[in-house]
Amino acid sequence: MLRAASLPMLDPATGLSPAEQIAAHYRGAVASGTLAPGDRLPPIRAVAEALGLTRAVVQSAYRQLVEDKVVRATVGRGTEVLGTAGAAPVRAPIARVALQAMHVLERAPCQPQADPSDELIADFGSLAPDPATMPVDEIADALRSALREDGAQLLGYGDPAGHEGLRAALAARHVDRGLGDRSRVLVTSGAQQGIDLVLRSLTDPGDAVAVALPTYPQLFGALAAHDLQLVPVPMRGAALDLDALREVLPRVRLVYVMPTFHNPTGLTMDLPARRALMDALGDSDVWLCEDEVECELRIDGEDLPTLQSLDVRDRTVVVRSFSKGLFPGVRLGWIEAAPEWIAPMAALKRFADIECSPLLQAALLRLIDSGILDRNLATLRDQLREKHRVMQAALQRWMPESVRWTTPDGGLSMWVELPSHVDARELARAAARNGVIATPGDIFLPRPHSSNGLRLALSRVSLAAIDAGVRVLAEHVREATSPSAPIRSVPLLL
Ligand SMILES: Cc1ncc(COP(=O)(O)O)c(C=O)c1O
């Protein structure tokens, strides 16, 4: 398999042809010392296959590099990097993974925003809980009581795997498999660190990771930061396209999915889809990362078994968080996995940040034990149920027939699919100018990609603003689908 860093990332926005981009990539790698004299470029066939190009395109890039005396092509030895006449290779000042992470950040498509001087009609953009729902006084009390009772201990170092009582409480609440076994729990700094630890402990740089698209946008940077190659797998409604997954399975090390209240679509994989996914994984040794950050926000129906509980191989790692059901500033989440997989993640965490704050963990345990977390979750669910109901009614009322949308059983967001020729980014930009914030679907796809989907988040928008916000969006859809609007073509999901 090719290392991700040994492959150029093609970007039409550069204005360069694919051959020019390939040549520029390897020229840069030689200049920075990433490729040293004597190193080989990947075979032409492999690069062509990985980038979906013809061999002739890659051949012409390599020919250019030979002409420029950057490499030499020898029968039987492949394409070899040449020395630079005694000059020491120039080393990049910072690590390649840092460059890649910065590259992703710099190029990430942004969220269209309203002009601060304009009236904001509805904010469907933010996925963070509404500050008005945060139990600030109860959190202050929990912190005070933790300090009063165990202050001296909590202000020192604690257990790197997490506060013992909190891990036991989390195991009792959530762990489907080996219920109550705290050795299956590692406390992390939010689900984001959970994802980071999964990638760092279960993959090697250069590995490929299958990702159901569209997906959580911070994953793109996380993959780049670990030198991992994203292998896209389309979604079919709430489920993965299993034929596509089976095809890529032999070359991927890990699969990342959000089976419950998927971000951005809000969809949940039903039990047959969960079983079918596990069947597709069969007895392979491919890891599964199950992101369950919104799973406590169910407003309808029954909780479903986690993929982990269905995984007879016990190679599924669940990442969870307090960010959506409580507040993201606590920066606490946790991983659930078999103890033998928790151990390497705990070791990596120890050398990354030693541990999560013992004081915050102890306060959180008090919020759990006193029932405040559950009460807060119940309130959040009631509010979300109302918001989803009003949102569905508003979409039904205002949207043209050509628009489709999801009807989630919970979670903070839903997905609206516009007619296939409408570019959601252009529409979201125009809506933002009229005081309605929505997130265009391209944010949830690797660059460069356009989308006809919009994520509408319900966490921060007030109940009263939903109808007016949807009405504005619908007006923009009508404008974009009027016979005089330019015709473009963008991919469909639903
Ligand atoms: C799907 C998904 N995974 C992980 C995270 C990261 O959550 P945390 O704040 O716990 O790091 C988020 C945050 O929005 C998310 O939507």
C-alpha cells in the first residue's frame, strides 16, 4: 500500500494540471528532504490507481522530473531520487503531519455567517448546546462540593486512565459489553481526543481509513495529522454502501462511522443495517471506530445495540462525549473498548497530556450521582423533540416539492437535500446575507467537493425562530430552482 504522504493531494483550485501537481509534489518532497537521494517514487501504476488518473498522466509528470534531473528512471530499479551534487538535503522546518494539518485547516470550507449588523432570523449553524440550557449553578455547586470534600487529593495528579469512580459510573451507564467493567473505559479530553487516540494506537502512518461520507469535518484534519489516507465510502440513507465497503476492506486498517444521530444527517442505522455492517466486516481484523457523541439525545423510539455489542471480534472502539449532552467546555469524553485496546490508548494519553483534570472529573461524577446530568438530558430531549417537530412542520409548509429531508429520531441536527443542480454553498451564502445561518454540505466532504445538502442544527435556534428561518431558506431554494437559475450538477445522498 502507498503511504499517504507519498501521494499528492490533487486540488483543481490550484489551476495546475494533475501532471503538474504530481511533479510539483515530488519536487517539493525532494527539496524538503522528505524524499532523500536513493529513495524511489511510487510506481506509476500505483499512483494512477490511487488518484484515479490514467498512467499517461502520471508518466508525463515523472518524465518532467527526469528532464529536470530530480529523479532518474532505470529499468528494474524504478524512479529514483537523484543526489543534489554534494548539497545536504533541506529538511522542512516542521513535521510533515503538522504541515498536513495546517493545510487542511487553511483549506477547510468556512461556515457562511450573517453580517453582524444585520438582523439574525435563525441560526441553524451551531451544533454546540445552547448556553441557556447549561446547568451553570449546579456545576458550580458540584465543583465546590468536590473541592470541599476531596480538595487536597483532587488538586494533585490522579489516575491517567481517569477518575476511578467516574469510570465505574460510565461503565455502569453505557458499556453494552462487559457492563460495569471500568477496565473497558478510558476518560479522554472530549471525543476528539478519543478519535485521536484511536487513530494513533490502531493505525500506522500511511494506512488507509474508510470513512462514511458525509462525515464529521474535524476528522479530515485528524487523518492528515496522523498521515492517514481517507478512503471514501458513500452512505445509502443511514447505512453504508456495503458493496463499496467490501471492495475497499482489504486495503483499509480502520472504518469510522457514526451509527446514531449521524453528523450531519441526523440519521440512525437500524438494527438490520448494524448487523449487515458487522457481517460485511466478517472476521477481518479491520478496526471499527464507532462515534456515539449524540447518542444520549434520543427523542423517539428505543435505543439500539451499539456496533460494539454486535462485534463478535471485539475490535470496535466507541468514542463518547459530555459535549453534546452537558457542555463542551468540560472537555471530557471517554472511550469504551476491550481492556487490551484501552491499555495502548492509555499509554499514549499518558505521554500526551498525563490525564484529564481530576477535579473536573470528580465534579462530573457528582452531576451523575445526584441525577443532575439525567435531568439536564431530559430537558434537552424535551426541547429537541419540540424543535424537531416544528422543523418538520416548517419544512413541510415552506419547501418546494423537489426538496427532501431527514426525520431524525434524535440528535442535534437534520439534513435537507436540495434539487441536484443546486449548490448548497451558494444558497447558504445567500441565506446568511438574509439572516439565516445553515451549514453547506461541502463542509462534511473532503475537498474539493460540492454538495446539494444543508445541515440544519437545532441546538441553538429558538423554537420561535424555526418557521421564519425555514421560510427564508425555502425562498432561496425557489430562486435557485427558477428556470432562469444556472444549471450545475452536484452529488445526491438521500
Ligand atoms: C461526530 C462528532 N465526533 C466528535 C466530536 C468532538 O466532540 P468533543 O467536543 O467531545 O471533542 C464532535 C463535535 O462536534 C462530533 O460532532
